[in-house]
Amino acid sequence: MKSFIILMLVVLTLMLIFIQREREAKEMARNSATQVIKLSAPKKRGDISLEEAILKRRSKREFKTAPLSKEQISQLLWAAQGITDPAGFLRASPSAGALYPLEIYIVYSEGVYYYRPNGHILERISTDDVRLALCEAALGQEFIASAPLDIIITAVYERTTGKYGDRGIRYVHMEAGHCAQNIHLQAVALGLGSVPIGAFSDKDVSRVLTLPAECKPLYIIPVGYPQ
């Protein structure tokens, strides 16, 4: 019986890896003509402790105009959804059933980009600076426009509800919280500030980012050097 359980766990793990690989392959094929930016490898050891990052975390709404470096953006995205296990599957934030419904987008002066954890890369969606439009979609919260970087957490609910039914909606929301907290703590560790935003028009944010129909926005997180 024990051997059977172990075998089933191995089979399940392999199936999950296969599904993830197939999903990534389809995305790669669909976006083959899109400009891709290979992000730098994330640091695995920071300058401050986790305890200090928790202590110093505060919501910041006033930012300097200084842009973030590609290395900082890389680190923030890795903390959000980066792959953290040698097998190349499990990610930085926990996910019910390892189904990973979250999709991460960023908006900054160089355009709109989609983060793909597999390969740790950015895919360009648009070269337009849409921070002002994103601000307007979020009830005019001006710090969304003034922040040098906005991270948008979105979700494809069906990945989780397909297995867990309506209960999966709760799991997706929990996962978005896990992901957001990783971003906030990583921001502190980088000497940056951030703030979680949930007040916005789903329809307008989806339009600004040209999100796929199945992808629903959950969080906007402006990030920058605090004033």
C-alpha cells in the first residue's frame, strides 16, 4: 500500500510538470514574435534579514522619479512567482495543488510586459507607457502613475476551480496575497517602497493591459524609491 501511494505521488508530480511544460510551450509558440528580455539571475542572499524586512514594511504612496534597474525588477518578479526548486517547477509563493493560476504583468516607462517564470523572462506586450491610463483605471490614484514600476497580479481562475470547484476561488485569492507579500518584503530588502491597490475597474485595467479574456486583475502594486 505504501509503495502504491508513493508511486501515485510520483505520477501526479510528473503529470503536473508535464501540464506546466505544455502550458509554457503553448505560450511560447503564441508569443514567438514578441520581444523577449532575459532577466538577470536573482540574488539568493540579501542585505537585510527577513525579520528586518517585516519590521520595516510600510505602505508607501510617494515615490521619487528615479527608475528601477533591470536587476531590481528581476528580483521583484522572482520573489513574486519565480521558480525556486531544482526541478524547475515549484515557485516562490505557495499554490493550492501547485496549479499556479497567477499571471504577473508589469508597467513602466518602457511599456507593458508579461513575466514568464519558466526561463525568468519578460515578454513585451506594448511599448506604450500606460501608467497614466492604469492610474485612471484605478480611480485616479496618482501614485500609480508616478511610481516607476507597477506590478499587476492577475489570475486565471479556471486553473484552480477546475480541480477545487468554487472553493478554488478562495485559494486563488489566498495565493494572490502570498504573492503580494513576497513582493512587499522583497521591495523593502531592495531599499524600495510599495503599496497594495485593490480599488480599480477590472474592465478598464484589463483593457489597458490587453489581458486575455480568462485573465482577471486582482492587485496593482506600485513600487519605487520612497520619498
